[in-house]
Amino acid sequence: MQLDAVPASGDPRAMLDCLVEEFARLGLTAAQIENLFERPHYQATYGLRQAFEPETLRRRIRSIVQRSGVLNFKVTEVTRASCPPDHDCPPGTSDPRRRN
């Protein structure tokens, strides 16, 4: 299967807002998002680059990221070896208050 991008009609400002918000929700910073607009193999962002002056594009990206924020999260896996005795450990872990 091959996917080919084709230009779509519409408001480039709305498309820019949507793409930047989506990348921010994926955890990318404004600088990382700006970098995507320089890469020709990301056809949507590279195409939008043609619709805006470079400084306008940078300013809009930073404004959108500032407004929407960047999603950051940390995943911690609790294992038998890492469950402290004073925590309510999940079933199957080494909580001395429970019989597993």
C-alpha cells in the first residue's frame, strides 16, 4: 500500500492550528514542531511552510503551543522488587500487608 499526499483546499491558518495542536499533544515542543516544517518528507507541514513567511510561521507555532500547552507524562511500572512496603501495591506485588 502506498499513501500519497495531495493538496487540499481550505484555510491554511486552520490547518496550521490543528497540526501544531496535535503535535503538541504528542509531546513535541515548539522548536521540534518548527523543525517539522523544514522537512520535505512531511508534506503537510512542508506545504504549509510555503503559505507563511518564516517569522510569521515561527510566531504562530509558538503562540499555538503556548495556548494549548505540551503534553508531558511519565510512566512508572511497579514491580515486585520496586513496591515499597508503605504503598498500596497492585495485586501480585510484594506488599507485606497482603498475602499474594
